[in-house]
Amino acid sequence: MKLGFCLLCSLVAGLLTPAGVLVAQQAGPAAGPLFPTVTYDCLWAAATPQEYHISVTSAGSASYLSRNPEKPPDANGVRDEDYVIEFTMSEPNRRKVFALAEQAKFFDGQFDYTKHAIANTGQKTLSYADSARHFQTTYNWSENAAIDQLTKIFGGISSTVEHGRKLQFLRRFDKLGLEAELKAMESLAQSEDLAEIQIIAPLLESIANDPSVLNIARQRARRLLALGQAQAAGGVKVVH
């Protein structure tokens, strides 16, 4: 009897040791991300890409994913693969994203405009997560200024990445088409509809230094490069 009682006491004591406490902690809810993280998802079947996802941490590390799940396969039966890149968000935009998230109460609430019907521009979801909080909100359009600015930033990032993909294609298969594409990008940049141009800086630099590309296209690439540098430094956003 004494031996059985001692064994029972040992088991109970083990549960009260730090190791026992650690086991209990591990069995609890999963911990939050290492760094506070903001994510943005956009789903719109009528657009290209039909879906994209952007994630950025407070340390600046970021990722982008886009896909076209409803797009039919090409003549060879091949479907578009998911497009994924990782990048470091510029310091000005990183600070702005997290400041705007705080202004929007870290997306804890309803921000969709419901006063009357408006045009569909895709289902958007903003999420925030840290060690203590995890909130998200879904909307088509919001009159909240912070939500609207975040939508513009993330939409601008997608626009930059997707135009960069097109530049890569034209560089390989249709160099004469580069000028028109770069001209369109300059127009978007003037209206501040391109964000984080520094993501595609290596490609723009390669085009700018390629003697086989039309000189006017090379000049446009240089101007976009300069704009990307200004954006990353928090400077002016106007292309001259």
C-alpha cells in the first residue's frame, strides 16, 4: 500500500513540475505569428488575376500569390500555375500598412459599405494577427479611409507584380511590345496605381541596359526605376 501511495504521489508531483506545466501549455491554443502580420486577399472571377493574396510582417518580409482557378486551359490543355514571389516591403509602406491597420482597429468590426447597392469590385479580406489578436474583415468596398488606403496599397502591389510578369513575357517573345506596356505602367504610376515598384527593379534595370530594346522603352524603364527608388525612400510619387 505504501509503495502504491508513493507512486501516486510521484505522478502528481510530476504534473506540478515545470515540465508538467510545459506539457499543459503545449496542449493549449496555438501561438500567434512570430511577428505581427497583415494579410490581404482579393477574389474576383472577372479580373486577371482572379485571386491574389499578399502577406506582410512588421519586420517587412512579404509574399505574393496569384492564381486563375476559373480560367480555361490553353490549346495544349495546360492551366496557369500559381505565381508566388517573396520580397521585402519598403519601409514607408511597411509603416503605413501597420499604422492603417491600427486605425482600423486591426480589422475588428464590419467595414463593408451596405447603405445601398454598389458595383462589385471583388471580395476583399483584410486580416491581422499577432501573439494576442486575430481579426479579419471582408468587404466589397469600404468608406473607411484606412481600409480604402490599404486596399489601394495592396492593389498597387498586385498591379506592379502582374505587369512585371507581362514584361518578362514580352522581353522574351515580343520586345517591340515592351514600349506600350512600359508606357501603360508609367500612366498607372502617375495615378499612384503602382506600389512597391522596387519589387521588379532588377527586371526594369535589365531592360534599361539592353541595347536590343527600343531606346524609348529603355528610357521608360529608367523612369520607372527612378520612381521605384523614390517610393522606397518615401519620396515623391510623380513620374515626369
